[in-house]
Amino acid sequence: QLTGLGEQQLSGTSPRSINTTDPIQRSQSHFIAETEKPKGISAVAVLWTFGKCLGALLPVYLAGYYRVSTSLLVFGMMIYTGWKHAREAKETRLKSAIKLLDNEQEYTSTRVSKIKRDLPAWVNFPDVEKVEWLNKVLQQVWPFVGQYLEKLLVETIAPSIRASSSHLQTLSFTKVDMGDKVTTLRVVGIKAHTENDKGQVLLDLYISYVGNVEINVEVKRYFCKAGVKGIQLHGMMRVILEPLIGDVPIVGAVSMFFIRRPKLDINWTGLTNLLDIPGLNVMSDSMIMDAIASFLVLPNRLVVPLVPGLHVAQLRSPLPRGVVRIHLLEAQKLAAKDNYVKGVMAGLSDPYAILRVGPQTFTSKHIDNTDAPKWGEMYEVIVHEVPGQELEVEVYDKDPDKDDFLGRYILCLNASSQWFTLKDTDSGRVHFRLEWLSLLPSTDQLEQVLKRNESITNKNADLPSSAILVIYLDKAEALPMKKGNKEPNPMVQLSVKDVTRESKTCYTTINPEFEEAFTFFIHDPRNQDIDIQVKDADRVQTLGNLTIPLSRLLSNSNLSLDQWFQLENSGSASRIYLNAILRVNGTKTYFLSFCFSFFPISPKVLWLDEERIPSDVSSSLSQQLPQQTSSHPSFATEGLLRIHLLAGQNLVPKDNLMGGMVKGKSDPYVKISIGGETFTSEVIKGNLNPTWNEMYEVRNCKIVSGQEMQVELYDKDMDKDDFLGSVACFPHTKGWYTLKDVKSGRVHLILEWVPAVSNTARLEQVLQLQSLQTFKNKAVPAAALLFVHIDRAHSLSLKKSGKEPKAGAELVLGETAHKTKVSPQWNESFYFVVHDPKHQMLVVKVRYLSTSPMGSLVVPVKNLLAEPQLVQDQWFHLDGASPESQILLRAELKILASKMTDLIGAGTLPCAASGCGSGNGQVKLSLSYASQERKLIVIVHACRGLLSQHKDGVDSYVSLMLLPDKSKATKKKTGVKKRDLNPEFNERFEYDLSKDEIRFRRLSVSVKNNSSSFRSRDVIGQVQLELAEVDLVSGVTEW
């Protein structure tokens, strides 16, 4: 019945330590000795032995030749001898363990006496069961686990390491072998806890892993080779299957972790052989163990979700079960480790204590020259799992070089105030008092707890906590870009008083998902705040910040906030989602036992993503509050006036040279005034026939019926601008307008009323028109108008006096912001120009007296596109406020249906209206490729809408060039068409090019003016086509 007991042999006893007095052993040894035959003498072996002797003497000869100090040589030999001894001992232990695992039955009978003293967990404890069936499953699965780990190291971990540093770009795993023994990983025993929550399955697995693992790493850049050959790992792993659901696969997720640090032993190879030197080997193993503890020892867990929609952060870090307050009082009869006069006079010790609960470690102050120190210190630890967690105490003597060990003790925490005798030492005991603090979801006992904490004395100056705060950091949205318009690498810093925690870094994204949890001890929740800083990975650039007073959690019935929060000093739509939970440290219990689960455990709730609005709140709202806004009948009935300023002709010259003897030109610009708004165009230097091609928009509610638009032209001068004429025109007209009050000059304008309609079918056409139109003033035509009526707020957080606050709202969309009056009932309307309905968001911020934030709301404009009439008129819950806080708001989207959209499909879009790419016209081309002749064929059909500097037209031609070589062989041009703004050419050109060469070529098409003088510009417009992006096989014909 004792099969599988080879695991406890992993303590390292070599096969040579087996008692050879056993008759079977003696007979086996005698048989082996008889079967061995003496080997003959080989000349090669003699020469090899002689060479090794010379190699061993060479360092001695070199040391004498270069006069190296004898002490240095002896010191090096000591280090080598120590390393060699440690390495051989480790290899012996590893070989012994593997050999015992290979043939357990043979060695079990020879070591019964030791087995009785060191039985596995399933023999010591009747509730720990033996699971040989599971080990058989592992035997079948292990080769495939090794394949997965090999693939993970080579394809995932190695590239990430190479990308992390320029020094490691040549790193590679030259060999990955997870072991050829199917029995390397065994589950010695398993214990199922049936006394816990019925919504979970809790298992303790006693794991023993002895692997002949071989992993070799090479960094070619530095000629560095290192690796691992052999790993031993033993410990108890807890596995929790939760939540249990009524559907396949029954279990929602699997959580795994070590309650206590497992035992680890690693055999290094290559350059890392240095880590096997005595002293360094302990340090290296502890560093590796710290890395393992950082993600697999409580409170850290490995969570594998099996169904979508779970709150992974709450599974990875569930609410703690309670808080243990540890009072380290004193110690007595500690061993004396300090001696004087080379040991002639015996001294005492300078003791201090190290306390560990899982990964939480505390170190006391050291007391000089005493064997009965009185510390009087207090520590608080968070308990995540019961049963299982233990308190480990180690006492040391403080010395300048190496601290001496004075004893240790591991508690199951089952006494209130008790003396514990230290182990692994001759004498000594330590005195503890332990308190269990339950966690309460209410503030009923908060005042009592705060008064009780005032009476607690603590020599280590750490104030006792009155509550704990758990923050589940979920995700953020719409963070601002870095400098240079680059995506940031966001991370979050959460601070409460002097304690700061940092989240992981999410690379190159403005919508990071963190899914992490953080725990803080709170001394007085009435006066403390949560400070949240969202930063780039360099910790320099701040992407946003937020401050949440803990008093807001105290005002909620369940002491929690689970919602979106608007970020300050960030983008207009930047926000962060987190769940902050406060729990008060309630009644203290002195008689603790982590070996029994009598703790007051509050039921855990794991939910899928869904709305959680109380029905009583919604029903009361429907009875007492209006369900829709009462906006004015004229709300959302306006449209837009779009003004296109195209060009001017024959303007009056105002700049004279040489005292007026030489007539110059002018530097014209335009001022347009309508509806109380004024627009000023760009100044065109030295031109009497300027081309502006600029666009302006005015909402037509600002325009009184029959109101004229005033257009004035001026010549820009250093002192006073000269008048070039003016004209008054009415909306919904277009053409050339003759300037008044001057001798000559005219201006080209297009004025268009653009109605707003509730028709999403027009949106794609509007966006297509938007992409075709470009203007020199970089104006982007609006695609829609968003009308917002904000009615009132309800259930905002009350002031300290209990009265309703006077609040104001700020509405932001893009660069436009509007503010309401300060009142709980606003009843105000605003409008916003929307350029991109699919990505822009409306942000509403509610503030107390326009200063202190009280909540916010984000309404993506794309949500309105899914509504039948593009309207949302309802109560919206505020983020960052109490669950009852709401605002009544109507948001209505109207699409701007320009008549220009009807001309796109017909191909008759006027050049003046469309902007023509650069605003100077369009050219019609046909492009194709003849595979057999290996020729690129270009046909220039016509041009349209060319802008002329003269009223008689322009003498135009088209010039073609293949880039990037700009050679004469690739330059071709059409004939000249005189005095024609819409010339037709219909000329064909061919280029001898291979298919491979076409991919790297661009076709430059320039429309030029043949009648231009040396002082004027000959290029009317230009366009470049990437031939790799054109379907030349099928052929294309486009403007």
C-alpha cells in the first residue's frame, strides 16, 4: 500500500547512504564485482591523462610566471572546491531522487524505518486521499504538457524577451526538454474541503515534482550560454473551482495558488554555474522563489476562466476573509550568540524577529544586548484563504556581517495570548497575542472601532487600521494620445495616503484593460482619499487623474462604488471603470484557528455582465418623475449655412513701388459677416486674381429671415489695410459677385442651405462627400448636428447640511463646450457640430457650484444612430456618483443632407464644390497594364473645373512623369488646349515596365498653364498615384 512514497526521498539522501549490511545489497554488490572485468591499457587514455595533468598544472605555472599572490590563488581554489562540492551534492540528490522514482518498490523495502518517520500527507492525515488515478492521467498528459511548454518558451517568451531589450536581441532557447520521465510530476495526496461555500469546490493538492528538465539559453551577441538541468518543487497547491453554473462546463473558472511557499531546488548549468557556489545558491533559489511567489502564492492566483463574461479581477483577488492583528510582545531565554575576546567572555544577542504570512513579510526592530527582548509591536495581515494560511516566525541575532539564527516557529494561529517555544535551537520562546477582525459591510461599528484603535499602543509607529479598501481596476477608455500623436502605454498608480500601488502596463492602446485588484489598509475613511493617476509607461506624461473621497463610499448602503469615472486633465471622453469596496474591521476574536473554518464568511457574488438596477428605484422614478424632457417645439429644427469662398478676379492694385512710380499689386483677404459671426480668410500675397478655396459654416437659427451676408475685401498692409470693395448677398445663391465702391473686381461664392434630417440612409453619402472635399483653411464639413436638451438632475449627493446642492452641468463634444446655469433644474438646450458620428462622444459633467465634481455621463453619438428617430430622451445614471444620481436629458441627431450628395453618384459633382483634391480642378485618367507587351498604358481623357488667373481662361496641358527616377525617358505630355477650363485631350501614352518594377513606381500627373509668364506659377494642380494600389490588370477609369 505504500506505492508512490518515493516523493519524500527528495530531501537529498544519495544511494550511497543506503545500509549495505542488508543481505540482498551485499549479494548484489558481490555479483557486480565478479562480473566486472579489468580493462586493458590504452595509449590514447594515457595521453589523455597526461594532457589533463598538464592542463591542471598550467594555471599554477602561469600564476608563478606572472607573480600572482599565493593567497589569491588559494582563495580561487577554495571557491572552486566549494562550488564543485555543492554541485556534486546537488547532482547526487537529483540522481537519487530520479532513481528512486524509477523503481520505488525496490527501495521501499530497504527504507521502512525512514518512511515511518516521514510519511506523505495522505498517510499522516486521514482526510487526505491517495489519487493514483490522477497520477496515471498525468503520465499520459505529461509529454503533451512538455510540448506546450516548449512551444510557449520558443514562440512566445523568447520573442518577448528579445523585444524587451536591445542587448537580448540575439537570445534563443537552443534546447528545451521538460523531461523524459512520465513520473516527474506526481500528486502525493489530495484533500477536498466540504465545509465551505456551496458555490465552489475547494481542493488541496500535495504536489511533488522532480524533473530532469534541461533548458539551454544562448545570447550570441555576448557569447553567453546558460541554462537549467534539473528542478525539484514540493508544496501544497490549492485549487478552487468557482463559480458553479447550471450549464456546460458546470465550472466557470479554475483558480490555483500556493498557500505557503513551496520548496524549490534548481541545478544551474553554463554561465549560471556560478549560482551553485555556496552562499549564492541559496540567494539564487530564493530570488526564483520570490518570482514564483509574485504570481502563485497568496494573495496572488493563477485564474483560468472557462466561460466568457466573468469578472476575472474578482476571481483573481476575491474579497479578503478577514484581518489578523499580530502583537509581537516579547521573547525569553534566547540563545547567546555574541562572544568577546575571541570567545573567552560569553555575551548575549541583539535579537529581532521576521514574521511571514504568505508573501507578506514584517521585520521587527532589533533590541541590543539581551536574551529577553520586549518588542511591543503590532502588525496587520490580510487573510485570503481559510483554512491553510500560517504564521511563520524566525528570530535572528543582528550582527555586522551575517546574522545568527536563534530559532523558528510555525503557528496554526490557535491561541489568543500564548508563549511559543522556538524550534531548531537549544532554548528560547516568543510571546504573541493574536486578534481576528471580521469585515463588516456597514458603518454601524465605525465610531466604536476608531475609539478602540486610539487605545492601542504600538512601538513600530504603524497606526491600526479601521477598515480595508479593495479596488478592482477594470479598464479605461478614450485616453489621450502621446506627444507626436502616438498611442500611449498606459498604466495606473493608485494611492491612499502614503501607500502607492501600480498596475501593469498595457502597450500601444488608448483603451487599456487592466483587470487587477489592489488592497489598502485605511486608518480613518472619513478623512482619506483615493488618488488615481493614469500615466504613460515612462511615468512622466500624465494621461489623466481622479480623486475619490472615501466619504463617498461611506454614504452608500453597501460601502462600494462600481461604475465609470470621468478623468480630469485628460481627453473630453476619457474615463476609467473601477469597483471600490470598503469593509470596516469589526468585532475582534482572540481564539483563532486557521485549521477550522468557523470564520464569519460573507457569501461571494460573481456575476456576468448585465444591468443591475433595483426594481424599486425604477418603479418609484416612474411614479414621481417625468419620463421625458419638455423641450421647446422649435428644438432640433435648424439647419446649416455653408459658405464656400472660392476666388477673386481683377482686384484693384493698392501696393505701389518707388513712391508710386511703379504700379504694384495687392495682398487681398476677405471678411464675411452674417448672424453675428465674422470669418476672415487667408491673405494671398501679391495677387490680383487670388484663389482661396475656403469653407465656413453657420447654424441658420442665428440668421434672421431676409438677412444679407456682408462680404468685404481688403489689401493687407503694414499700417492700415486698404479697402478693395464689398458686396451684399443672400443665402442660397452662388456665382460671381461684382464688388461695389471700387473700379473693378469680383468674388466667387457658393452659399448653400443644408437642411438637417433624421435619416441615417444619407449618412454614408454625407461622409463620402466629406472625404472628397478639402479646403485650404483645413475646414472639415459637418456631417450632422447634435441637439441636446438637459432638463434636470435627481438624487444628487446631499451637502453636509442635508440640503440639495446647487449644481451646474458642462456639456463637451470635441473642442466645443457649453455650461448650464447653477441649479438642480436647468431646462436648457444646446447644439454641437458633429464631424464623425461613428466615433465622437458627448460628455456631460455635473459639478457642485461648477467646481467639485458630482458625477459624469458619456453618450457615444453612434448610440443615437441605432435609435429609430435618432433620439434618446430618458433618465441617465451618472458615473462617479451614488447609484440613485441621474439626469434627464434629450439627445437628438440630425444628418446634414447637402444637395451635393446627389451629384456624387451621377459623377457631376462640380469641381468648385468638391474641392477637387487641391481645390484647382480634376483630371480624368485611364490606367491599365498589358501583360504580353509588358507595358503600362495611361490615357489622359480630360480636365474639368480648372481655376484660371485670367477671365479669358487658361492654355492647359497635362504632364506625366514616373517617379522616383525623374528621367527624361519617363516624361510625357499632351497637346495644349487654349482658353479652356474644361479641356478634352484623349491622348494615349505607354511605358515599358515589368510587373515587379510597377510596384515601386508612382505616376505624377501635373496640369500646367502654357501661357504663364516667368513671374507666375505654371502648375495649376498635381496628383500622384501609387501604382501598387491601382488594379492595373482589370484597368480603371476615374476622375
